[in-house]
Amino acid sequence: MAKAYLQITLNMDKKGQESAADVYNKYKAPFLNTIKGALSKELLVRDEGVQVLHGFETAGDAQEYLLSALFNKDIVEALKPWLRNGPDIRIYSVV
């Protein structure tokens, strides 16, 4: 069971949502297989954009992921053309 969650909310139009789904599907397995403490990853879609909810063993693992090459060089770069503004990034601990 996850002890921490990383929530990333991205505001984008319908075309961006489709692209975000492609990026999500491409990088879900590498995330789960290579990122320390990664337990789950879910893509939530809404009219205003998407939200990606990541489950981790610890909040520290979530913070480390945000510094990883997978996140910054692969995922962020792939999503940049579709973002209306910067993402809303939050880390939550389960109590």
C-alpha cells in the first residue's frame, strides 16, 4: 500500500489530453520498473485537463522522482507543447 502520493495536475485542451494519454502509456512501465519506491500510476481525465496520481513507498521517493531524468528529460519534455500553464505538483503522505 502506498505511503505517499505525488499528484500532478496539467491544464490542457482535448488534443493535449490525448497526447498526455500517449505519454502516460509510454512511460508507465519504465516508471514502475525503474523508479525507487514507485508502486502505482493512474491517469485521471477531466474537462480542464488531466491529473496523474503516483503512489510511492515514501514521500522522499516521490521527491526523488521529480529530480529524475525520466521525469524531467522524457515526460516533461514530451508534455511541454500541450500545457496551458505550469503543472500543479503536490506530494501527500498517508497518515
